[in-house]
Amino acid sequence: MSRAVIGMVAGIAVAFAGYFGGFGAFLLVAALGAIGYAAGAWLDGGGRSQDLRELFHGSGQ
């Protein structure tokens, strides 16, 4: 699955949370999505310690 499709699905989930659950649900879904993204990026990197800039902006390759 491409990153564009994953981003679209995440955006739809946040939109539904905001529409049906209000602003608090929107913030909760956005925060948990960011945590999930960080955990996935950390695992993609082999679980080694990384600088936060490297985690969110890639390894510069």
C-alpha cells in the first residue's frame, strides 16, 4: 500500500472522528495517529535509537 493511500485513510479517519465525535475526538485520533506513525517509523529503522529529526524526515538518502 502506498504512503499516499495510507495518508488518505488516516485523513478520512481523523475527519470522521472530528465530525462524529467533536474536537476532542479529533485531537485524540490525531495524537494516536502521530504516536503510531512514530512507532512504525522507529520499527522500520530496525528499532535502533535515532534522532527525532531523522525519524520524521528520513535518513537523508
